[in-house]
Amino acid sequence: MDRRALLVPPAAYLAGSLPISGLAARLAAGVDLRRVGTGTVSGTALYQVAGFRPLAVAGCLELAKGALGPALAGPRRPGLAAAALALALTGHNWSPWLRGAGGRGVAPALGGLLLAAPEGAALLAAGLGLGRLLRQTGLLVGLAALALPAWLARRRGTPGVLLGLAVAGPMLAKRLAGNRPLPPGPHLPALLRRLLLDQDPPGHDR
């Protein structure tokens, strides 16, 4: 690996860690998204507090920060591209600038996949779009993430598996971790609810 390649993982992580939606919410509405609703620092939360225009600008930047790592890695180094995308999502989901809070990684995942594996971006976007239509976004985005490794394996072989895992791993891990402690009671049902629906029981904000 050449010296420039060694810079790709830290650059991808740093870009991913930038809480763009959180900054946009502060600038546009004076709101800390960690204190609103579920505490998720995401485009959805930004839209709820600031509307479409800030979301449009922040959304483009969120896509771009996910694409940076694969772009720097280039098409001839799919393993490095997958590692860079995984690090970008990790930085986004557990941002050090937000003391470990963050989003769910959908926008940067779409940005990275648009560059590295457009058919993967299409699957994730379909899950997001259908989920919004049916008001089951958490469930259908989760199913799309779970399907990514197998889908990309069929299309691209081992490099596709790596890309699928690079996206699905951080996204599903963030669902399980949440932004707040688990609710009281048995943890297994709560964890399954988080994994499948990206929700905690009613009345318990994460």
C-alpha cells in the first residue's frame, strides 16, 4: 500500500464524523438534535426542526462525505474503499464531536454506494422510499441493509460482500446501540425492536 493510500482511512473517518445535520440544525433553528425526539442527529430530525432548505444542503454534504473515502481509494482498491466507507459510517454514527451520538448512516451510505456500487445505493434508496411511503422506514431500511451483502455478492463477488458489510455493519450496530440507554425491563425484546424497527417502546425516548 502506498503512502497516499494510508491517508484514506483517517480522511474517510474524519469526513464521516462531521455532524453536518447537527450543525445545520443549530445554524437554521438553534436546536441541538441530541435533545430532540430520539436524539438521532439525522436528516429526518433536521427536516422536522428546520424544514426542507437546510435538509437539501445538508443532505448533499452528507452524501459527499460518504463518497469521499471510496473516491480516494479508487475503483482498483475495493477492499480499501469498503474499509473507508465503514469508517465514514462509524464516524457518522458515533461522532466524536457529539460525544458518541450521531445518525443512522443512511445518507453517507448512499453517497458511498453511489460511487462504489450504484446497485447497492438503489437497493438502500428503495428501502428508504418504500419505507416512507408505508410509514415503516425503520423496518424497510433495516431489511435493505441486511440484504446488501448478499445482493452485492451476486453482482460483484467478494468486493461486493465487503461493501455490503461495510454498510450493514455500522448501520445495524447503531440501531442496537441507540443514542440512549436501553429502557427498563428485559433487554432482548428491546434489542430486537431496535434492530427490526429502529425504535424503543412507546414513551421511552432513546
